[in-house]
Amino acid sequence: MTDKHPVSAEWSPRTTPRSQPAELWPLDPVVVLGNGPVGQTAALLLARWGVPCVVLDRRPERDLVGSKAICQQRDAIDIWESVGVGARIAAEGATWTTSRTFFEADELFSVEFADPGRSPLPPFVNISQSRTEQLLDERIAEEPLIEVRWGHQVTWITQDPAEVTLGGLTAAGPFRLRAPYLLACTGARSDALRESLGVTLDGHSFEDRFLICDIRAELPGWARERRFYFDPAWNPGRQVLIHPCPDSTYRIDWQVPPDYDLDAEMTSGALDRRIRAIVGDTGYELLWQSVYRFHTRCVNRMRVGRVLVAGDAAHLYAPFGARGLNSGVADAENAAWKLAYVGRGWGGPSLLESYHVERHAAARENVEVTTATMDFLVPQSPAAAAHRRDVLTRARDDPAARALVDSGRLAEPYWYTESPLTTVDPRRPFTGRPLRGTVPPPTPGVLLPDLPVSDPARSGVPASSLRRLSRDGLLVLAAPGAGTAEAVAVVVELAPVPVRVAEMAALSGELAGLLGARRGEWWVVRPDGHLAAVVTDLAQLYPALCRAVGHTAPATPTVHAAPRHLHHARESGISAGRVADIGSVGRPLY
């Protein structure tokens, strides 16, 4: 038995992330608990920053069963592309651009999803979670900084101000690991882990159940659109959702009564009749079926000391809107760059706590959105049911009523407009949640649009895209007339974090217009592509750079000197969460 991952003493950094503006040095591995898509994403993103990690999973091997989470949104695919797998997921998946909503036999409206820039990725791609996991596994197998250990059941976790220690059982006997941080991506069934961390999973569950069937059939005209039906003749009083998937397969969700019996329906032939009501006489193959209940819940803390909680371990949403996995991928990105920045000595005292602040706010937003959807889909009182019926009936002819129809507001990035890392710009106030299928204009806190750009170091050489460029570290974009490079160099040198500077015009002639940048402005972009600040003079730039990485602004200008290991003195104080031991609660934690 070892109490330290063996690579921590011998590992030496490989090629740094593309354009990473600093030398990297060996770091102790972070432990990622859970090898589902959120844990896989976190591991790949940590490795991209040069941070090694050990991924533990209690299962003996990958279980590739059913479609599960199928709907991947453009910004999640974009995150996967930053680690070299997003384009493959997009190419293999079924692309769709339109969401259509029906009441009984009438189409009420359709939504086309706008691209505020010129992203090479589609707005939504449907691909089974199983296949997504396979593609991520293939990429992880190429990554020397990631070690995956199957069959590791964690039974206890402790932590102190310096590190996390965890242990449990394998087929070969007990194990024990120490790590500077632990990222828990353990999925929905994480009650014991949450209890051990002292966090609660607040919210509620819905009584109605939902039947899922994956079928293969030829349905001309259905391959590039999502279809949602309120009260169709073939499921009266309830809903049906149909999603296209690759290889002429379709995912169908029926709302069914709480006492629904799938086995009895399969035996009696009623399931075949249910499917035939949709596909008609077309031949079909039933690939997978399951029944589940919806939950809308969120933990009260997503950071407990040196443990971060992500994905379904932190939040559960009704799937009408595809906000589960997509939100978990955003959790992983937020956690990864902040762990890397803290480990390298670049992040300030509040950077790690900002993971909880930002992603918990995102989780609450998703709870609000999905709860509103479920309240409309499953009315909880006769009055609510009558209201829904009235709205749907009027929506056939009344555009104002159509705006009240809620068939699921589809996944979108969260906007960190109230984050402590964001410098508010009164000239660009956040206008609130935009219309369905649209995004807000660029303002501090908002994820920037994407477009092709040139390499700022080699004029005319493509650097892929603005998003890819931003994900290589803190970036300052200079609008036309923004000042001299020499003056900016002084600010950048004094900043507590490596900073790159690029002129908007040198990247793309259309960038300033796309962003709505004004002459003389400096745009500070975070390593996850979110805009942190827009300033008009260098006196504002320095505190904005400090604030974007969790330092008090304005901070005392000092030239950066970084520690060697991830468990360093800068993070020795835990600003929130329990510092005491986190022990077993009488059953395996994961």
C-alpha cells in the first residue's frame, strides 16, 4: 500500500498547453473521483494545464448501456475541443438546429439557435453518453498525466489545511492516497459522499415518471430537429419528446403515470403500440428502454475546503433543456483552470472559493429554469392545469401566449455578471436572460462569441479560433487606439499571473465589430473564455487583471514568484467549508 501517488516525485512536465505563457514545473496529482463524462473532462482539462491527476472509479470497468445524456450544447463541445475531442463528438453526433413544439396536432412555434459569432461547431449535437465516454477515454489514453484506476471504492476522506487524504478498498486490498485537492464527480447517487462532506441536496422530486426508448427507424425529415408534443392523441394529458441520434436512431421520452409498469407493457404489446403511434407502419428496432423520475435539486456548497463537487453530485435537473451534462462540463472547466492557477501560485486567496460562488449560482439558475419547465409540464394543482390548457389553446394563434409555453429552455452558458472575479462596466449593463435561442451581447461576465482568428505572433497564420486562444491563459484584447505596447508591458509584468496581449485588429478585422468594442478599450478575457472586464485606461487594467484571478484589487504590484508544489502556503488557509476530518458515514462514500 502506498500513501502517495508514485508519479508525484518523478514526473516532469511535458509540452505545455499551446501558447501557455510560463514554464511549468512538477505538481502533485489532483484526485478526480468518478470516471464519467464530467470526471473525464476535468482530468483532460487539468492535464492541459500540466496538472497530473489520478481518476478513481468504483466500477470495475466502463458500462456502456443506454443513451443516457444525449444532447450536447455547442459551448460544452467547445470545451471538449480544447482538449482535442470536440470535433470528433460533433462529427459523430446528429446535428440539429431547430426545436419544434406542438400542442395536440398543431405546431405552435419553432426556435432556431443563433450563433453570435462564427463558431465551427453546431448549436446542438445528439450523441449517446456512452459514445461520448468512449471518445473521451480514447483521448485520456493518449495523455501521460492522467492515470485511471478502476475498481476503487472510497470509504473515507479526511482533509486538513494542507491536503486531502482518502482511502478504501480494491480487489487487491485497501488503498490510501494523499492529494492537494479532490474533485468529486461521482454522479447522482452520491448521498453518502455528500453526507460525509456535510452538504445537503436541497430541492424536490416529481411523482410522474418518464419512459425512455431508444429506437432505430427511418423517419424522413426528423433527423435534424427536436420535437416536443403537449397532449398528443397518442399520449393524452401528458407529454412526449423526440430527439434524433446518429445512425437513424431516435430517443423518445413519454411522460407516464406514477404507477407505470414497463415490464407489463412490454409483455402485453402495449409498448409496441405506443411506439407505432409515433412511427406508424415503419419498421423499427428497440435498442434500449428505461423508466426514471425527475429531480430538481442542488447542494448548498460546491466547495468544502480542498474538496470540490461537480456535475450530478452537485446538482440534479429535469432533462427538458439538456442542462445536466452540459452544466457538469462547465463545472469541470471552471474547477480545472482555477486548481491549476492556485497550484502555480497565480491565483489569489479567493479564486478557489469563486468556484463555489460561480457554479452554485449557475446551478441555482438551472434549478429555477428547469423547475419552471416542470411546473408547466406537470401542473401541481387543478388551477395550474387549467392555466396550462388555456395558454396552450391560445398559443395556436396568439404570439404573446406562445412566449408563455415552456417545453424546456435549452442549455446555455451561465453568465458570471455578479462574480467577484468580474469588473462591472456601467456602460455595458447585463440585460438579463435573453429570448429563447439567443445570447446576451458581450458584457463582463458573458462568454465571448467565437470566430476564426490569426496567430498574433505570426501574422496571417490561423490560430484556430478566439475561444481556443482565450483558453491558453489570461488574455488582454486591445481595441484600436488602446495605447502603446510598452505601457501595457509594464502592467503585464507586474500582474500576479501570466498575461498575453493581442490587438483585436491583428487577430481579425471583424473582431472589434463583433464584440461591440469601442476605441481605446482593453478587454480582459478569462481562461474559460468569459469576459472579465472592459477598461479604458491602464490604471483600471491592473486591478481588473488582479480581480480576474482572485486577488484583492488593487493588489500590491509584485513580480510573480511561484511555489513548486500544488499544496503550497498561499492556499493553506481554507476560507469556507469544514476543516475537520471527513470520515465514513457507515457505508461506502463512492
